[in-house]
Amino acid sequence: MYAQSELNYKVVNAIKTESYDNSQAYEMLNEITTLFGPRLSGTENYMDAATWAKDELESLGLDNVHFESYSDNFRNWSAKSFSIELLKPRYSKINTIPYAWVNQTKGVIKGVPVLVDHNNLEELKKYSGKLRGKILLNPNVGNRDDVRTGPFTDEILAAAANHNKPNNPDGLDNSGLEPFTESLKRKISDKKETDVIQLLLLKEKVAAVITGSSSSPGIIYARQLPYHKQRDLKPVPHFVIGKEDHQLIVGMIEKGLNPDLKLHLKVDFKDVSENHVNIFGEIPGIDEKLKDQIVLIGGHYDSYHSGTGAADNGQGCATLMEVMRILKKIDIKPRRTIRIALWGGEEQGLNGSMHYIKNYVGDVVTGAKGEEHSKISAYFNHDNNGHNIRGIFMQGNPELRPIFEDYLSPFHSVGAKTVSVENACCTDHVPFDALNIPAFEWIQDPMHYFTHQIHTNLDVLDLVTESSLKHNAAIIATFVYHTAMRDELLPRKK
Ligand SMILES: [Zn+2]
């Protein structure tokens, strides 16, 4: 294999030096999270952060830096003020975050909550006519304790490297990958079920709904409802509270203590579409025959409304901007054009990347091909947590193995050596893959991502590790550079 290596060691060493010694990734992430905080799609926070990223890409000297709107009559929603307090039998503040895309309360609401599983339609119907002005508390609480944590062991990585099928029940990313078109259909039918429940809650004039966080005590796993379009309904106010508070209040009700709650939520719903943008920049290719071809790197810039969106996916975007910074700084002259895309709307259903795909790449439902379908050599997505890259998922294409093993070889000594045919799930590379564009996610150590970071109030800068950002930027820059320089496009699935 090494006899045919594509690696340019001079460039690899320059990438490593620039990434490990002069990294700007953590400082960029510090700016994104400190200046703007959470970047829920369509908010002014998102737009301010997008403007910052556009300025930053321009200051790196990239070409063709611009916004493209992905708007489809989306709403803007933001929480302006909210709280839940326990007044009786004793005073306590309750740890809470409202669901995104819900309506505000009618002023301050007080009352003893009614225990109802509001997600169970039959259960909810039993209370018909009795819930006007009431606070509902769902007695059931989810459990996210069975998620992966810590670094991957050598055994787990070796098993993933040896699997010969893309979907394995014991795979690294066994999130139940279903064909993309199936997942689109499922989302439509899920929304119909949610609509029935939400319309009933509105009809019954419920004052507010409270759910316990499915994460460990102290960690709010934030939620949203699928009403981010202008013509959508405005659901009654929903809150998530900490598991510790949920257990306490349910316990008080069961012991007949009649816990008295006081709560309020103020939100801004605006029917304007201008804050929904993707952000692009390029290093143009110089080879006359190949410069129209593209190596695309991207990740979603939007986040949940909890925490500051540091791991999901501020770190991914800061690392990708760092990759572009490194490649500019060491002054590569790529044969193909290298393009960075920071997507909006991922958390509401890959809206930003899907808009790009529809305009330029193809139709994921009919399979019709767009103008860039034959030109994109690869799409490298980065949205897998910010901990150390240990390798790459081939997304079902074993032909990539020798190429990717070659590109990873300079990083074996720092723990990145696994090339797995397995699929990675559930983010912006999936619709590219559905059109057979070689599209990838990185294998990354889970560490505390699924327990403490993703979509939670603790998705903050302090839980991101600077050394991982340097390690990851060096690996991604190495893949991007060599994909842009090789004679052929990366092979596609047969
Ligand atoms: Zn994400």
C-alpha cells in the first residue's frame, strides 16, 4: 500500500505544525459561544453569529464568501424570559428550559400540576373538559443512561474495522440508520401524530405542559416541537425540568402535598425569513481540468437553544474554519476547489443542506441529478462531538479503504487508524450519501458528549477540549488536501 501512497509528507508536516502550534480553533469557538451563545435557527443570535463567521472566512482570505438563504417561510422563535418556581410546601427554584417553537404563557400561571402522560392520546382524552387552565406534568421520564461514553476501546474499533456490512446492531454508530427517503416519510407521519396531541391541548386550553429531562439530574436535555414554519400552529407552552425536580414534584403529588407551582414564559414569534442562511467560502482550484470539481467540507452552525451550542456544533464549525485557515496559511494550490459550507436549520431537519442539495446536487426522492452531482468528489461533514477523531466511516463503500488508510497513516501514533465500512447516522452528510456522493462522518470518541453535551444546558465551552480541536483539524485538513490533489474523484458506490 505504501508504495502507492498519495501522501505529500511535506504538506502533511506543514499541516501538523500549523494545527498543533498555531491553532485558532479554540479561540474561534470561544468567540462563537461567548459573543453569540446558542444559535437556534432563525434567531438574531444565529444571524449575528453567521455574520461573524462570514467576516472570519473573508479575513482568512477565502474566495467567494457569501450567504445563501435556505428559507422556506420559516419562523423566528426565541425565549425572552421564563421561570418555574415551587411556592408550596416550601420555596424552590426549578431547573428548566422551555421547548423551542412553543407559545408563551398567558401571564404568570399558578397551580398544582395534574399528572397526565400527555403523549398518550387515549390517556389525554380521559381528561376531556377537565384541563382548562391546568399545568400538566408528565409522570413518565425518559432515560438516556444507556448511551456510549468514554474513549472507544481498541476492541470496539477493531470490530468496527472488521465489519463488512454498513449497518450492525453492535456498530459504532448504531442509531438505527434507515434509508434517507424512509426517514423523511417517518418524520411526516410523526408530525401528524404530534399535531393531533397539540391541537387537543390547545382545544382543552391547557395552560402549560411540563416534562422531566431524560438526562441525569442537573442536566436539561432540551426539546423542540416541529412548528418552525410560518403557517404552523403555536403549541401551548412546554417546559423541560431537571430529573431531580421532576422526581421531587411527582413525589409531592403522590404524597398528597399539593405542590404549588408558579411559572411564566415570554417568547418572540416573528414571521420573518431573513435569518435563515448557509455560509460559504472557497479556496479555488488551479488545475484547468479539475478546478470545477469540488471537495466540500461542512457542518451545521445552528444549535439548540440550550447551552451555547459549543460541542453541537460550534466546535465542528470552528474546526472546519481552522482547516481552511491552515490550508490558506501553508499556501496550498489545490487542483480542485475546496469549499466550506456552514449550514443552518440542521436541528429542524437538515433544512440548510437539503436546500443546497436541491439547488445544486439532486433530488433525494426522484434521484434526478443537479449540476454539481458529477463534480463533488467528496463531502466531509463534521458534527460528531469535538472529541478525538479515531478514524472515518466509509458509509458503505469498501473501495475507499486503501485510500483512507493511506490518509490516516500519519495519525496512527495519535490514535486515529480505524477505517470502517459502517454508516454514520443522522446529520448533513446523509442526504449527500442518498444521492451517492461520497459523504462522510468521522469516528470520534464519545467521551461525555451523549451524557452531558448534545442538546443540553451543559453544551458549553468548558466541556470542549482544545487539544482535540487541534488533532481533528490536522486530520481533516490532510484528508481534504489529498482529496483535492488526487488524479481521480473519490470512487462512488457501485
Ligand atoms: Zn449536531
